[in-house]
Amino acid sequence: GFWFTLTTKFVQLRRLREMVRLLGEGIGVKTAGNTISSFQAFCVSTASRVGVGNIAGIAIAVVLGGPGAIFWMWFIAFIGAATGFIESTLAQIYKEPTKGGGFHGGPAYYITLGMGEKWRPLAVFFSIAIIIALGCIGNMVQSNSIAHAMQTAFNVPAAVSGVVCAVLAGLVFFGGVGRLASVTEKIVPFMAAIYLIGGLWVIGAHITEVIPAFRLIFVAAFDPEAVMGGALGLTVAKAMQFGVARGLFSNEAGMGSTPHAHAVARVEHPAEQGLVAMFGVFTTVVIVTFTGIVILVTGVLDFKTTGIELTQHAYTVGLGSFGMAFVAVCLFFFAFSTIMGWYFFGEQNVRFLFRSRGVLAYRVIVCAFIVTGAMLKVDFVWSLADLFNGLMVLPNLVALVALHKVVGESLEDFEKKLDHYEERKSENIDDRMQRL
């Protein structure tokens, strides 16, 4: 991520204005066939990112790595934005048209089309890894967190939560990419707005604790013992380890997951979708920061409670008895939208391996994992997720390093066209002013 930040000359900062403009232009755009708009692709990819990693994952990171873990989550998101630009632009360059008028794409496709057929075993390994990591194990994490939140807030049995999630998810799965994009386009902005409003309310009620909380984050990132004491065994290495691990789970930059959504979008230039993809990484930073600050300003961090229970405790302090239910409902929407996004990423790889023959079986298997995950222990599910996330990252990073020059050429071409457009627009303004 740091290397891509340098090679793109800090594209995540230089083209921030363009990033926002492109995202705004895609809102409300209607597409034909099985294609989706740039904004819909952003919503599908953001749906996968803004899940339990932003609510429960940050709590786990803070408990195991200390408040300094939040800084390393910021860091990994900043440099990861450049990685997200690389992989999503590649997904646009090396995508395949489908019979229904849409596209298929992702790491398996840019490995085989960009690096050659001799690298197909690497593409196959990636496809198998992501099907297991996200479609199966990852969705177990989501349903597990939903079940724990619902049981804590409303005393709903875990098995009931699992079955309900599986049924609702199945209704979306069997509707295809069009239904999935339509649902996420509506859920993502709504759920993010509600969660941020709740977070602002809690932070506003503890406004005097905000600056000390940020100070704690920065000091604990580099000198944990200075603020937390040595007895807890917190170190810079632990802050980095859990901050990076949970940060990766949160923003997914470099994992090779979100390019599947961005490949399907219909855009004029591949680099445009790469810029939109970066905005999704920054979205997770906002959600993660709100969750982390709420935990710190409410003073609930005791290193005994972890996961969703700690986040619920923080919001209970901030919002009263309504807090626990608030987090449970928000988590349901966050996690459910992630289930849909991760299912879609897995489906793209099922199609890569088996075409359309294995899709029906895959849908049934994912639903079964959703039910099973709801009833497992938290630590075991998160450990499995970390393991398989690592397995899918490796082949994707090989491809990103091998093909990054292709993206560099695409970015250069886009910026030349953009500069030419700006010059023409400026000339037209000057002409109009002279006529006036």
C-alpha cells in the first residue's frame, strides 16, 4: 500500500475532488441489462466493507491492541486507498462481457487476462480462497455478530437470528446482481447516516473527552505503556498487529474482494472507477473512528468485554437503555449488507471456476454457513476469518505488483484527458467573459 501510494504520487490526496465528483455523478444513473452504475458498484463494495469490522472489529482491536490500534487502522486505510485504486482499475481493464449484457471481473480475471494463462493456477487458488474466506467463513462472522447483538439486546435465540438472516439473504441472492445492487443502493446510505447520527449524539454528550481520546490514540500507538501501564502487556507491536488485522477486515483494501463490484460498473474510463473505489476505503475510516471514539469517551474500555458487547455497552452509556437496541439494529443492517456483498464476490469466482453450473449450489451453501455461524463462538469465527483472509490476499498482491504499470498508464491517460477537459472548460469561460 505504501509503495502504491508513492508510485501513484499520492493519488488518494491529489484526486480527492475528482473522487467526490465522480461519485456524485453516479447517483441515480440507470443502467440497462445486467450492468450497474458507478454509484451502485460503490454501494455494493461499501456494503461489504461497512460490516461488523466497523462496529465489533474495532472493539476487538482496542481491547487486544489498546487504543493505539485505531491509529494503525487509519494508517492501513490511508495507504490501502492506493491499493484499492490499483485493484479496482485493473478489474475495469480486464473484465469480460456476459451474455446478459453485463460484465464479470476481479482478481481471477486480471490474473489470467493480464498475466497470461500460465498463471491460471494462481487465479484458481484465489477463487477457491475467496469463496471460502468471504462467501462461507466471512459470512459466518457477520451472522455470528448479528446473533450475539440480537441475543444481548432482545433475547432472541442465536438459531432464530441465523435462520432469519439466511432466509432474507436467500431472497436477495436468487434475485441476481440487479436486485442486490438495488437493495444495497438503498441500505448503505441509510444505515451509515443513522449510525453516524447516533455516534454524534454520544460524542456531543461527552465533548470534553474527545481531545483526550484522540491524544490517547496517538500516544498509545507509539508508547502504550505510557498511558495504559505495562501490566496489560500492551506493546506497539500488538497495537500494529490488531490495528492492521482489523483494519484489513474493515476496509478490505488489497484483499481482492471489492474489485468484483467495481468490474461490473459501466464507466467511461477504468481509472474513474478506481477513484470511486478509494472513496469506499475512506468511508470505513469514518465509521471506525466514530465507533472507537464512542468507546473511549464513554469510559467503558476495561479490557474484559470485547466485540459487539463492548460497543453496545458504550452506546448504552451514551444513549441510555436505547443504546443496546440501537447498536443491534445498526449492526443488523451493516452485517446483512456485507453478507450480500461477500456473497456476490464469491459468486463471481464460482462463475469463473464453473460458469453458471455451480451458482445454485453456492447459494444454498452460503445460506447454510449463515445459520451455522450464528451459533458458533466468537473467537473461533474471527480466527478462521483472519486465516482465510490472508490466503486470498497473497495471490492478489502478486497480481497487483505484476500489473501495477498497466494501472499507472491508465491513470496517466485519464489525467491527461482530465487536464485537457479542464483547459477547454477554462477557455470557454474566458470566451464567454470576453463576449460579455
